[in-house]
Amino acid sequence: MGQQGEHREVVVVGAGIGGLSAAYRLQQQGRDVLVLEGSPQVGGVLRRRSVAGVPVDVGAEAMLNRRPEGVALAADLGLEVCHPTVASSRIWTRDALRPLPRSLMGVPLDLDDLAASGVLTDAELARVREESGHAATPIGADVTVGDLVDDRLGPAVTDRLVEPLLGGVYAGHARRISARAAVPQLVALAEQGSLLDQAPGLTAPATYSAPVFAGLPGGMGGLPLALAERLEVRTRATVRGLRRTTTSGPFALTVGPTTDERTITADAVVLAVPAAAASRLLADLAPAASTELAGVEAASVAVVTLALRVADTGALAETDASGFLVPPVERRAIKAATFSFSKWGWVREAGAADGLIHLRTSLGRHGEEAALQANDDELVAVSLRDLRDATGLEATPVDTHVQRWGGGLPQYSLGHLDRVARVRAAVEAVPGLAVCGAAYDGVGIPAVIGSAERAAQWVP
């Protein structure tokens, strides 16, 4: 028999950045809000861990600076925002670390820049140039990013430029990801005419006055902690069931293990959990939404963080690169490496006292979960192998950390925008119920915060 009696005005299920942001905005409206989180900690994929005594991000490490929700929330919380250094990224392809050409999610914005990079062969470059003068073309209901780029610029652009960039954001595959959901600007440009002919007007000025990304000194993991300090959050409080007490009465949430379950009632509920969990909780309340969310697949990834002695790293310690991306066609274990010490001034300073630098690799794409079944030592070993082949690094780490994110990145397949519209229509038909998170409007931090703020406005 579950414990009864507690009633709250609003319960938010999930203490990732989406759930915490929704709760924070609701609390600002004067609402009584309780956040329930099933895991032992808040933050979702924003998390810090100490590696060789230095707290660093082991999940998302940056947010878009040119989209306002993330930096605005940080400012509202009184948090300092920092930006990456001017170090530039590389792409590891055709046996070299090559400059990453300016692009829109891999679609080249400067043909001279692309040619100088050496990423494409002469024949592949000639195929790209054929796109100039292309007539405006209606795209139709939806198309994958890869199919659109294949058709306009050739498969080599998809394979060697688009794939590694999309892999970093979605851990997915370009020929399976919806262009309308993931890169709507690309669709709009294609419908207006030649991508190449419009590219000069899209090239962002190469200045530090308007950096693309932002972070927090000490790591993005500090953002959810700052939110949680201002809220009532209960961790280790798994919500296993959600129903209405009567047709128009409050919601009843079943919380905790079957051996010690309790019921909390609420006038309104915000579900800020991954699609699979939301699907389970909505099975009775909004079965149409539940069915749609069950169709949202997710990718699992791993982040390997390495602390190395500066003295052991040779020229890498003085690199002017922030890291590199790896196209899947290269058949390497890692899909990217971030030289955190080069990209973030605060990381370099934190390690300098002990003569250390920190860097990280990421592994895993949708449908390739078998690669992550290796144990932690094996993931460290393949990361070091690829780093050696790419940079010549031969150092032995002082400390390592392996963070696995099971099902951490939702996949925006064809028709994703229509799916989200159907989910919202079904959820909004239940007064007092709202959803938010990475499964809906974008996987980046500002997009998730925007989704949360929309949910907070919807709650009556």
C-alpha cells in the first residue's frame, strides 16, 4: 500500500537541464514546484567529474552563443559565461589532420577554403562546383540531410564533411536524419536556388566579437547545479506511473520502488524525460502521444577524458587546434577528439598547477552500440591508439574517466517535425500536462531550454 497525502501545484518529472529550466520558470511565476529525478544526481547530460583533481565536463561542454536561451538563463542565474579560444577545429581524413572548411553543418560556404583543405579530391571538388546555378527546387514533405547534400553537392561532401559534424551533434547518420528538423536553414536555401551561390551571404565574420559557442568557467555541469540550488529537487525518486485521479481531477504520480512506493498528487505535470520514458508514463493519459514517442530512437555514446603530463605530450601541448572530427568512412573508433586544454582557457589554467593537460574523445553512433560494449580500459586504449595515429601522441595518461550516455541522443528521423506536432496535440488535449526536452525541438542546450520554457508557459 503506497503512502498517500502529499499534494503539489506542479510536479516536474526529470532533473536534466530541461526539467530544471521548466521548474525554474514556473517558480518565477510564483508556482509551487517539486522536481522528481530518478537518478542520484541532477543535470542529465550536463555533468562534471574530477579527472586528476580537475573538475571537467564529461557530457555537453558548450552551448550555442548565437541562440539566446542558454546564455540568458546563465545571466539570470548570475553565472559568468566564457567562450572558446580562437583555436580552430580540424578534420582527420585522408591520413591527415586538415583544416575544417567553413560550412553550414558541413555544406561548404567557401570553395577556395574547401579546395585548400584537401578534404576532397579534384574530381569531388568538380562535382561540388556543378551545383552553382542550380534552380530553386521544392523539397517536398521532408528529406534526409544526406540525400539533399548528395543530390546537390555529391556523396563525398556528405561522407567527409556533413557526417562528422552531424555525428558530433546527433550521433546519427546524415542519410537518416531529417533535414527539416536538424538543418532547416539548409532546406530553405535549397528551395531558393543554388547553395553555393547563396553561400557568400552566409559566411559569418571570422571575429571573436560574436563567438558561436559559450560555456561556463568550471564547466557546463555548473548550470544545472545552479538551478537545482534554487529549487526543491528530490533525487532517487523514480516516477513509475502517472494517471488522473478522476476525469478532471489532479494527477497522481506513483513514485519510488514497489517495496516503498508513494503517491504524490499534482494539479499539473511537466514530463522532462527522454522519449522512451515519456512514452511509458503517457500510455494511459495520452495513448496517441505515447505511441508516437515510442517511435523516437536514440543513440548511445561514450566520452573518454584523459589527463596527461605536459612533459609527455610533445608538440600537442602547444597545438593551435581545438580538436578534430573523424568521418565514419575513415573507420576509426573515435568520432571526435576535443583538446579541452586548447579550447577552454579555464581547463588549461586548472591543469597548469600540476603540469597537466586534459583532452577527451567521443565514441558511438546510432545503430553502432556494439562498439560501446567494450569495457572502460578498452575504450581508453582505442582512444589512445587513434590519438597516436592522428597526432603522434605516445603519452600514458595520469588519470582517465569514461562516461557512458546510454540512449542519450534522440534521433530526428524523417517526419520528425510532424511527429512532434502530433505528440503536442495529444498532450495538450490533457489539461495540466506538458512535455519538454531534447526529443522535441532540438538537442542543443539552448533548444532544450527553449522547449522547457514553452512547457512552463503552457502549464495553466
